[in-house]
Amino acid sequence: MGNMKTMAMAATAAGIIKEQEYRDAIFSSAGQAVHVAYMIMAQDAQQDAPLRKALMRIMEAAGSLAEPQREWLEQLRGSASKRVNFAGLSPLEVRAQCALIVHAVAHKLPRTEMWALQAKYGHTDVEDAAGVRRYAFSAERIAAIKGLSDWMAPSFPAIQPFALDCMVGKLYANHKRIEISFRELAKSFGGNHMTYARGFEKIKQRLHELELVALDRLEPYLREQGVVGEIFL
């Protein structure tokens, strides 16, 4: 009887320790952490209210949001979230945690997995010239897309290397002005547009699987650093 009571107390204590350990975690998953970290690091460092307002504008301008993104936006507006927890942190402290996450992507993963996350979450440059807004992949995203294209090239011998670059870029294009159609690919590189469409689906599946592997590999490290864990509100 005494042993059972001792075991129960130990289990309760373990639960308390676990809750304490993760109470200050900011994110509930590696995927959420990486997505938000790249979004924040793409912005200039700002102080409290300006940073919060800038992040809200980014999320609101994104249009259709997945459930984790909607929860984060609601927390920025002042509501509690079960997925993202910025409680008690200044914007600069949040930014420091996000810098740790971006650094982990660059230094804790094999190159192909790093490229998969950088290509998906990296920054899109915006430039206003003569009243016209122009969009382009950042240098980091271009390097990641090129790396992934070269890595997959042996699996797509019938597709020209630059066409494959464009197909990988199409997958990660987050604005219509930097996207290329299958018909444009066929016109530029020859062949039937459906050939590129079928190849694109294979590329999409393969890179999605690579992204999941990267996040699975990254999550234990982010939990160890305390930025990912159970969020107790």
C-alpha cells in the first residue's frame, strides 16, 4: 500500500515537473515554430506595439489561414491560444527565440532537409519601383530551390535542369507574380504541358515528405531548447 502511494506521488510530481518544464514553451509543434520564426525574422526588429501591429497586418493580409495560423492571429489580437504562447515575452525576446529556430534549421539538419524548410518558409522580397510592386524569392530561397532541384534531377532525366528549377520554384511560389504555369513551361522548354503537370505532382509529394522528415528531426532539439512543448494556459 505504501509503495503504491509513493508511486502515485512520484507520478504526480513527474506531471508537475513536466508542466513546469514546458510552461514557458512558445510553440506546440516544430512546424508552427518554423513557420512563425521565419515570418518574424523577415521583419525589421521593432518595439512592442509596432511589432505586434506589423505581425497582425502580415497575417490578415495572408487571406485564408490554417487553424494554427488563425489561433496565432487571435492571440496577437489579445485572445489566448493553445498553439502559440507569447505570454511574458517582449517582442525582442520573441525575436531572439525565433532567431534560435532559424539558426537550428540552418545548422541542425542535413542540407536537403534544410533546403526544404528554407524554400517553403523563406522570405519573399518585395520592391516598389515606379509605382509597380515586384515580388521575388530571396537569395536564401533561390539557393534552397536550386539545391532541391539539383538533388532531384537524377529522378527526372527527361526534364531540363532549368525547367526543373522552375517547377520547384512553382511549388514554393507564395504570390501569383512569381509563379509560372505548366503551359509556360512547355512553351519555354518544349514538350506537353501535362508532362510538367504530372512531374509536378511527384515533386510536390517528394518534397512534402522531405519537409516532414526535417520537422521530425528538428522537434527534439526545439523541445530541448524549451521553445516547443505543451502549452499550459
